[in-house]
Amino acid sequence: MADMKQIHDFAVKWCDKFRDQNINYIELVDHYMADDCAALGFEMDCGHAFSEKYGNAANNHEALDRIIDDVTDITLLGSAIYSQWRYFNHWAYTGAEILEPQNRAWFILALSRLAMLSGDNPFIFQGTLKKMRVISNNICYGPMPEPNEEVEQHLTINNEGRVWFSGYNFGCGGERYEKARSKNFKIDKDATDKLFDAIAAYFGNEYMEVFATDIGDWVMELTNSEGMTYKFRGSLCADFDYEGKDLSDLVRDTVGMDDLYVFDGNCKPDVITKVTLDYHRLTKIEPRHKPEDADWKFVTWDYTEHLVIDRETETLEHIQNIGTGCKV
């Protein structure tokens, strides 16, 4: 069996690959992971040994999540990872299935646990936060963005309240985007401390990662006061809540920029609390028969409707005025 550092490096390397929203599935199912597993002495036993002890946790991410803290045998866990990889390499209908959210989640759980058993967990922030850097990319499946459409944002904040921001347009569709705007400024130190405390606390604990294949992604680096950098990834739809406050909104409020993508893509709609609809129609009707002495040509029908739907009172009110003196 290889030494702990080699196992730790393997776990960190492959966990980061499974977190990468833009990775090609070939890189995950080709022989590279098998080569690393074999070099570390892990055995491919189709998951038999792991399933004998932990049941369907050998291939089900929800079951694995329930028992992952009980797994302490590095050799057993390594062989389970090797065996699960072999399924997608050899038995799955298509190797691309390895990118499905539930399969990514299984590997991330297993590899994160392997990393923690063989060294410090690099996917949980530790220490005092000194700097955060977030790159949010809003490219998704669908029509190609216009050249002047902003698709990526880079945001850096340090513990002194210095902020560096850059926004990049799609440009001509090459490999590099075009920088369209940038700004450097300073924010209040107390506000910075509150933000950093929230970010450090949230990412200092395990959290549920969200994966989606039809939206953009974000990458964040958190650097502590000792110079250690921790890297996090996710899809651009994450609702990270810390003590009742959405972290994306907290970043926007702290730096005073309400158009930041951050972790959720800034696509959450406002909550509608009340809907009011008024309809008014005047219809002029020329009767076929009217009194000979009438000095009017048309009869006017005045019709209105008023509709109110109220979230707070949970009521719906609908009023019809069909005509003068006739209300429903």
C-alpha cells in the first residue's frame, strides 16, 4: 500500500475533477483513474467487500451519505472507488453516465472521506479567512451569447475590505472572453468581517453540493492567514443559507453590487406578495329598434372587473360590475 501522502494526493486530485462542471467524461472513465488506483494498491473486486459491510452504499450516493462517517478502512474505501469507476468504464450503457449528479455525488463523498482519512480535509475551510476569490461563469446550454453580453465575473475580497472586480463579455466566441468592466474599491471593515465570518463558517462545515448540466458554474478559492488555499466548486444555482441569510445576497449587499452572479447566478425571482388586475370595457351598441323620439344613437355598456390575489391574507377577491347597479 502506498503512503498516506500519495493516497491523500490521489483523493484530492480526483475529487476536484469530479467537482469540475466542465470536465469531459472521457477524462473520468478512461484508464487514468484505474492507473492511479492500481499504483496505490487498491483492488477492483466489483464492490463486493464494501457492499458486504455497507450494503447498497457501494453504488448509491444517498446510502453512502448515511454511513460515510463510519468508514475508516482506507483499503476498503479505495477498492470501492476503484470498483465503482470500473462500472462506468466497462458496464454502463455509456460512460457519460458518470457525470450524472447522483454519480458525481457518490464519488465526491467517497473521495472526500478518503482525503480526510489520509490527511487534512482540503474541502473544508480551516483557519482565519484572509482572502476570497470567486469566478462565476454564466455560460449554459442554449443560444450563443451576444458579443457584448457579460458571461463571466471575477471577484476578490481581502480581509482589509479591498475589492477587485472584473466583468467579461462573450466577445467573438474564442477561448478568451473580453474584459468589459472593472473596478477596485474599499468597503467597510466591519461589513467585511461579518461576510468573512459567514463564509468561513459555512464552508468550514460539510455542505450539500448541487450539480446541474444545463447552467453555469462557479469556482471559489479561500485563503487563510497561514497561506493555505481551499478550493470549492459548484453549479450556478446554489442556495447557500447561513443563519437565515443567503450567502450570494450577503456578498452583493456587502460590496454594494446587486448584479453579481456569485453562487446562484443572480437569477432568483422576486417573491410576489400581491397581484391586482383591473379590466374595463366600454361597448357601444346600436339597437335595431329604438324610440322614434330618442336623441341618442348608441347604448353604452360599461363593464369592469377587479381581481386581487393576496399572499399575506391568503385570499382571492373577484368583483364584476356588469352594468349600472349590477355588481357581482
